[in-house]
Amino acid sequence: MKFSSDDLTALYLTLELAATVTLILLLLGAPLAWWLARTQSWFKGPIGAVVALPLVLPPTVLGFYLLLAMGPNGPIGQVTQSIGIGTLAFTYPGLVFASVLYSLPFVVQPLQNAFEAIGDRPLEVAATLGAGKLKRFFFVGVPMAKPGFFTAAVLGFAHTVGEFGVVLMIGGNIPGETRVVSVQVYDHVEALAYGQAHQLALFLVLFSFAVLLLVYGIQRNSYRMLFRLNS
């Protein structure tokens, strides 16, 4: 494959965006997933539904409302303007914010499943040894849910790489700043440059296939580990 300088810039920006979003999602999603896995609160259902909303909501709908919220008259836009950073729409930080919301379920749900698979017994044993809630989370929950963290990181990264609707609505198409690889493919198709579009699209296909193989391998190994622990 031979990519143009614009293609390479879009690829670099996409990888940078995906890495940033994945790190933020792991930091924010792990406590949220732990709470969803352990709580008996009535709020678990509504909050879980809000987290999963991007799975069923059209990306353009989410992008449209985020665009309104980030605008000069929107609640987010008013806050960002009041602290002197302007509006987030059509900027890289705005792209990060939108991507975090859009990819949230792809990180939270694998982590929640991993935390739920731990069961109560390890946590009860840790509690009897004097471990508080934070220690049980960091020294029991996180280590035992390590395969879930790998799966969540891979899915969050891959989903961010493949975004189109939300990034186009929020970031627009600014070269070197918000033009990610999915938008670059769209630009090539619009310009009838099917050869360049094919190269980028093939890269995304191969990348997605490799991601799925990695996720299935992680899940298979985690199931084997759980079977050994329970046998």
C-alpha cells in the first residue's frame, strides 16, 4: 500500500484520537462498570441504558445534539466559553469528547461483564481480611478482570478508528486537525479517486479483522482461566 501525505496525516490523527479516547474511557469506564456490576440501586437500569444508548442511536443523531450542546448557546458551549477556551465544535478536543461518549458502551460493557464474572466470594474473602471498598476494587477486581480490560481497550480503540457520523458532525473535515481516516475515505470517493479509497478501506478491513481475532483470542483464554479457577 502506498498512501499519500494526506492519507498518512489522517491515519496518524485517527490513531492519536483512538489512543487518547481509549485511555480516557478506561479511566472513566472502569469505576462506572464496577458500580454497575456491584450495585443493587434502582438507578442501575436507567444509567445502564444511557451508557448503551450509542449502540442503538444513529451516529448523526448523537452528533447533532452534541453539536447543539457544544455551540455558543448550548450548555457545554457556555461553560467552555466562560472558562476561556471557546467552543469545542470543529476542534480536536471536541472530537475527543464526542468520541468518548460514542465509544463508551464498547468499554463499559466488557468491563462490567468481567467484574460480574468475578463473583462475590473473592470480594467477601478480601473484606474479611480488612480490605475496604477501594482496596477490593484495585487489588481484587482490577487484577481478576484483566482480560476484560484488554477486550475493552481493543474494542474502544477499534470503534474510535471506525467512527464516521459523529466525527463528521462534530469535527467537520479540517485537514490535519479533524479529518480522520473514515472521512478521508469519504473524500476520496467523492473525488472519484477509487484507488486511494480502496487502499484506505482495505487497511480498515484488515485492521478490523485483526481486532476481532484479538478479541476472540482474549475471550477464549479468559474462559479457560475461569474454568480452571472454578474446577
